[in-house]
Amino acid sequence: MLALLKDNPLLVLFLVSSLGFLLGRVKIAGFSLGIAAVLFVGLAFGSLDAELKLPEIVQRLGLVLFVYTIGLSSGTGFFRSLGQRGLRDNALVLGVLVLAVLFLGVLRRVLNLEPSLIAGVFAGALTNTPALAGVLEALKGSSSESLPVLGYSVTYPMGVIAMLLCIGVLERFWKVDMKLESARVAGFAATGLKSVSVLVNKPEVIGLSVVKLAQTEKWKVLFARHRRGEIETLVCPETQLELGDVITLIGSEKAVSDSIARLGEAIPTTLELNRSHFDYRRIFVSNQKIAGRSLLELQLPQRFGVLITRVRRGDTEFLPNKDTVLELGDRVRVVCAPEQMNTISSYLGDSYQHLSEIDVLSFGLGIALGLLLGSLKIPLPNGGHFELGIAGGTLIVGLLLGWKERFLGVLWQIPYSANLTLRQIGIVLFLAGVGTRSGFAFGQTVFSSLGLTLFLLGAMVTSVVAITLLFLTHKLFRIPFPIAIGMLAGLQTQPAVLAFATERSGNDLPNQGYATVYPMAMIAKILLAQLLLTL
């Protein structure tokens, strides 16, 4: 059997992948390894024989696909987060990560451990696969190339479990009231978007335009339909209110309630749309000429008499505004005259088949730019040089292109569903490659005294990071606990921690903290893991 496996790397790849997925679904006390189980199955296969390993190109290809697609999807959120509060949150995360590096640097000297092994402990304790990949790239061809994987694989499980334990213990110790904490967030709604019809009967808003009202009151609502007597129209920015008007609002429960109190009173039955005058439909954005452009730039109301009232991206639905940039794969709800429906449908694309395709030219060129950036030798003061490597280079280029979306006449974004698929394929290839190529050394060490030392060291690092960040964010800076634990999940770049945080909070607030710090944490851990090689 071993001979068959050694002669058939494709068979090994798909066995490791499928068995890893199966193992990753097994839950013990509500915890599962998820996609990381592929690494452990790969380690098990590789431990059987020193020659039972996948070609190196499998690992490198998977890494490039995984990191580049993360960059594309995170670019907009990353640069948007660099406001005043975003800078504070990212500075907190960066400071805690630097503390973890210093902590490990001291312990490395006390315990007299190899720097490459400590770099793997850092990547595992903070559950960051790209950081491990960057370390392996920096050590390529050296005799200690297998040590980071050993440190990573021994510490990874506690990197997840210790985070979950710290959240649960501190929540109880600090007696956190999740509902009260969530209520501290302005504009928060636990129940998504709602649509309400309002009878305008407040004299103070008569004669005001909806755009002036929204700007003055800072309402985060969308005015959709308007009825005056028997005449029904779509709201435009110049629409002025009169007594007796009925207007439809869309927004979060709190935002809608605040608006109703200022305008008049809610009508028990929603304003029915007269489909002889207006129709509505969900339409896929699949036209590459439209994707990457803002609604202000597209001028849909002026050109087609069309109003977009909601945008669904992945599993998230949100209100659009003039600065909303449409992406391939978005499902938008449009309201327009029936005779315009086919026109706007063709304009936006509305082709599910096109959403399963990617522009190979822009995708390949983006990765090529990332590889070139990663290969640049950056001089250091001591006379040496530093390289971002294929992980750092492709991530940075992915972030920039994901932020710009359309640059030099090229659409760099790919459909949301295609991004997730390529990302999953990439991480599976990478973990399977790393696991099989390092499994033999791992099997000889994991149950030794060194393995126990690494396990305890990783648990200490994870716990120190979790407790420090939650204390700084929640106690010192008074950040609501649901957002603080979302930031912790972002620091950990760990979806399992985010899922747990969302479950504990009972709402989507942790996603705000996660999205704000995730890109910075990803880049910082890739660079800091390689810095540990020099300490």
C-alpha cells in the first residue's frame, strides 16, 4: 500500500483532502478542527514514510491561491478601516502581536529553542497559516525547514480552544450582559433590514426634501416609495414631503424607529406596490462593465428610472448608498417601471453562468504582480535583505487590487462565489502539501518532551494574547464586548473563533470588529513570524 501511495501523489492529495474534510466535521464539546484537519491528516500520511510526500509545487500553488483571494476580498474593508477608530483598533491588535513576539523571543532564549521552531509556535498559537507559509518560504532549502510545521501543528489546536475558553471565562468573570453591550452600539439592529410605511403628519418636516432630512438627522435609512393621494412614485433626492404623504422606509429596526418618530406614524399595513406602475426583482450583477463602479457613477435613477433598495453580498444584506460599489455576484433588489425591467436586467447582467467564470487574464496578472513583489529584495540596515515572499507579496497586491477593484481599465475582482471556491481549493492544497512534506519529522517528535514543551508554550501565548486584547479593548477603551471578541477573532484570523463570538453575542456585531482588524493582523503575523527567525 505504501508503494502505491508513493507512486501516486494525486491519490495521496485527494485521500488527504477528503479524509481531512471528514475529520474536520467531527465536533467534540462544540469544537471542530474545520479545514485545519487536512493538515493533521497530511501529517499522519507523511509520518508513515519519509518519501510519502506531495510535490512542492502543490503547496506553493495552494498558498498563492489562498492568500491572493483573501487579499481581493479584504481590500475594501481594510482600507476603509483606516479611519480614526480603525487606526486605534489596528494599533491595539498590532501592539498585542508585538507583545507575543517579544514574549516568545524571551522564552526562546530561556528554553534554548531553535528560532524556526518558535516561528512555527507563533503561527500555530495564533492559528495563521499564511504566517507559517511565509516562514517556510524564508527557510526554503535550509536544514530546519520542517521545524516550523512541527511547532505549528502541536500548538494549533490550543490556538483555537484556548481562545474560546478565554472568551467564555472572561465573559462570566466580568459579568458581561451581551444585550446591554449590544445596545451601546449606535444604529445596531439584531434583526437585519425591515421595511415600514410611514404616514407623514409632523408639521416640522413639511416642505423638506428627503435628502436634506437624511443628512440633517444622519439617518441610515433608504426612502423607497412615495404616495401622495392616488399618485405613486419612486423617491428621488428632491422629493419634498407634504402632510398626508405615505413613504416607505428601509433600514435597521432602530434606524427605522428613529425616522418614524421624526416623520409621523407607522401604518400597520405596508404600502402595496402597484405593479402596473412599478415592479421589483432580484437581479444578479454579472456584467463586468458594471462591477467595480459606484451607484453614483452608474446614475441608475437618472438613466433608467431605477432604484436599488437592497444589496445582498454573500450571506449579508445591506442598504446601498451613492458610494456603494457593486461587485460581481451581488444580488440587488431593483424597483422600476415594468417596461424598464428587461433593460436594467440586461444592463446589470443577471447571468448566473457568468458568475461561475473568472477573468483568467486579470486573475493571473494579479498573482504574477504579487509574485514579483514578493521576490524583491528589501535592504536591511545590517547589510542583509528582506523578502515578503510569495505569501506577503500576493497578499499585499491582492489587498491593493481588491481595494481599487477597477484599475487601468481592468476589473480585478472576481465573483464572490468563485473567490470562496478558489480560496478553499488553495488552502486544501497548501495544508495537504505542508502536512505530507513534514509528517515524518512530526511523527518522530510530537510525543517527546519537546512536543509537550511546545504544546504548553503555545497555550501560554494564546491565553496571554486573548486576555491582554480583551482587557485593553473592553476594560480600558470601553469597546462593547461583542465587537471586542470580534476583534479577537480578527487578530487570531480564525473563523472558528468568529463563529463562537457570534453565537455568544447572539448578533452580527462581532463581524464589525473582525473585518476592521483582520487584514492588518494577517499582514502583521506574516511579517512578525519571519522576524522571529532573527531573534
